[in-house]
Amino acid sequence: MYSWTLNHVLPTIPIPLSEDDPDVMLNLQEVLNTVFDRAAYQISVDYERGMEPGLDEARQAWGDVMGSLAK
């Protein structure tokens, strides 16, 4: 089991195969980015609209930075 917070890059984790095969490394951030891009959420979701309930000041600042990086 793995845990992390969403304000950090997702990790690359080992995926075990059969006993004779080495683990395959899976980059979770790359998977998330690919799914997000292919799903075209930027077309159907208004990311400029505020959230209900809103974020606290620190999380809003983080979201603003992350949003500017995505543009």
C-alpha cells in the first residue's frame, strides 16, 4: 500500500509480475496525465469556477500555481 498527498508528484511504483520476472516500474504521474489529457476534462469542466465548499488560503494558492502551470 502506498500513500501520498495530491500536492506532490505521484510516485513511480514497482508492479510485481511472476516470481521469475523483475518488477515493472509504473509512473503513476504519467498515467494520470495521459488519462486526463485523453479524457479532455479541460473541455467539459470549468476550472475557473470556484469550488463548493471553497479551499483554505494555502490550498487555493497551491491550486492557483498548479493551474497556471497547466496552461
